[in-house]
Amino acid sequence: MARFGDASNGLIEVVWGTPISFPPLTGHQQLVTESGENQIMQESHLAGETMPDWTEYANLAFLGVLNLVLQDRPEDARQLYEDTIAQFDGAGFRDKAYQERYETYKLAMALYTGSAIGAPNANSGQMLALLLSMQRTDGGFITHYKDQETPEGDANTETTSWALLALKEAGCPD
């Protein structure tokens, strides 16, 4: 992205260890580059309205946890993590974005964030089993699922990247 003059989006930087402004701003799509019929788009959170309900989205809350740690606010980070883990219903995160199917990358974010901050997660084994059940034979991770036996969608870079990051941080099972 730096090659195209756009190395940040206002959220993902926390994973790289850079604090960001919170609460997050609403996202908007911006064109990075195009060639023929192909376009590279990036969602940016660097401008726009503040999202007052960001804690109702598990993915944003997990990024908020990481951001609080970077701001040296471990107690606030732990509390937000516990509040967000409470959105796990045994099958996935039924947060504000939930629409009759779960998002695989939120399992990975939960595992990654908990491990990164050293927070206990009573459901980590169940989350790990669900995450691994979404891996395809080619290595990619399916984006959505109804339950452990019903994956939906395709594998994409975002979901697979989060899954690999979580498995690296939380430890791969034998």
C-alpha cells in the first residue's frame, strides 16, 4: 500500500503496534489504483463521522482493546475484551453486524486479541475448533458460516490473514 501512497486506513495500524484515534470513524471506500477492469479499493477510517456504537461490533471492539493496550490502559483493555467476548453465543459473534451467519475473522480476532493481551478466554478451545473447521483444503479460510458444519462464502485474504495471525499468536494445535 505504501507503494501507492496509502499505507494506513485508521484501524489496522493497531495490529502493527501504532495507536490510533478512537472511537473509530465510519468507513468509506477509496480507490487506490486501477488497471483495466481491475481495481484495488481500501476502506478508510481516517475521515467521517464518529461511530457511537462501535463496541457493538466485535471486530471494532477487538481493535479497540489492542488500541487501549498501546495507550497503556490495560485495565480498560481487559474490561472491553471481557465485554466483547460476552457477545460470543457458543457458535460465533452475534454482534450488530450479524445477519443470519457468522463472520470467521471475528473468531480469529478474539483468539489473537486475547492471546496478545494475556486475557483468559473460557471459550478459546471452542473458538479455535470453529476457526479450524473453516479452513479449506487449499489453506484459505471461509468468510462466513452458519455453524461448524455449514461454512458459507469463499476464502479471502482478510479472513485468512486474521486466521493465520491468530494461529501464530495463540499457537497452532498439534
